Amino acid sequence: MSDIKTQVQGLDPNVKARDVHGMAGETGNIYETLVVVAKRARQLSVDLKHELHNKLEEFAVSTDTIEEINENKEQIEISKFYERLPNPVIIATEEYIDGKLYHRNDRNRRKRY
């Protein structure tokens, strides 16, 4: 999972218009293409969230009083880094367009998408 962050560093985080009919050329179905991208986006989202929580957990301090709030510069920088990453749907769409996703449909046997 750590290499996904380095792969998406140069990726534009802004949403772009896409030719969905062109994207559906490989699967033959727009909805099947969207399901493939959505499933990958869900995987990325869970992985990134899990990784962020693990990193922030290192800075967790258990105190009983609410008044004792400490600002940790490293924790803030880690949070900002993850906020600047592109949305998982954008990452998954780019992976699909670049041919980095493998999908198989049991109804139509194995296909390379």
C-alpha cells in the first residue's frame, strides 16, 4: 500500500470529464466499467483510511481531561498530506484507463480489462 502514495503524487487531484463510452469499450458495458472502478475506489479508500489511522495512532495520548489538548506538528503534516491526495475514485479511474486493473466476470469467463 505504501507505493500507492508515491504513484499518485503527480496525479491531478481535480475531477476531469471522461468519455465513459470510450472507457466502456473494454468491458462492453458502461455499468460494468463503473462497478470495476467503484470497487477499486472502495479498496483504496479503506486502505488509505487504515494507513492514516495507524500513523495517527502513534501520536495518540490518552488523557482523561479535555483541557489538555496538544498540537503536534508531525500529526498535522501527516493529516495535510493525506488531505492533498486525490480522491480514491480519481485514482481508480486513472488505474483503469492505464490498464492497471484486472477484473474477471464469471459469466463471461476471464477477461483482461
